[in-house]
Amino acid sequence: MASTHLLRFVACALLACSAGGALAQHVWLNEKGVKQYSDMPPPPGTPASRVLQSPGPRTAAASGAASAAAAAEAPAAPSVAERNAAFEKRRIEQAEREAKAGEQARSAADNARNCDQARSYERTLASGQRIATMDKNGERAYLSDQERAQEIAAAQRVLAKCK
């Protein structure tokens, strides 16, 4: 029983030691500035300032150049105040978009109602029924044929704007 545990321990230790080679990876920037990953070292003409990672011991100059290249590549993280300002800006823009959409919906509903009323009025005028209106004295007055034609033309102008 103890020998099987010992055998398993030795096997795990050998696997752990051999896995260290898998971590040996080279990273460098090629001529176009694209990161290259390989288990082989970079080509001989690659300057040390473009080598970002190598499995061997690194010199201080190479690590400084690599960290400078990484710092130039990575944008600075925004501060809490900047993130809050950006959030407030997005929230205000969203509220404005919602208000604009609500106003457009109300306008479309009003326009549809006005178009329906104009269609109804045009049908009434075209039916030939007598149409009475109230004048400024509160007395009933009926539309003449000329006034009816003018009202039909006005209703048609309104309906021309309807879809």
C-alpha cells in the first residue's frame, strides 16, 4: 500500500519537473509590431528591445524595454471619477433618447388622430348632407355649395400630408 503511494508521488514529481519546459515560451514583436509567440527564440536579427519575454534570465535593459513597450501598449485604466462621469453622460444621453422617442410617439399618435378626423370630415362633406355650423352670434348657419367645396379642398390638403 505504501509502495503504491510512493510510486504515485514519484510519478507526480516527474510530471511536475517535466512540465517546466512547457512554460518556456518566447514572445517578441515582429517588424510590423505584431506579437509573436513561439517555443523557439526570435530570429537572430530581432533587437533586444522587441523581445517581450524569454524563458532564460533577463537583463535589466530588456526587462525595462519590455515593460516600457507593455506600458505604451496598454491604455491607462480610467479613474473612478472618470467612470462616474462617463456613466452620468450615458445616463443623460439615454434619458434624452427616451424623451425624444416619447415625443415622436405622441406626435405620431396626434397626427394619426388628425388624419382620421380629416377623413371623417371629408366623407361627411362628400356625402351631400346638410352641414350646420354656429356663427359668432350663436345662430345655426348651413354651408353653401361654395363653402362645401372650399372645406373639401382644405380637408384634402390635410389628407395629402397623411400617409
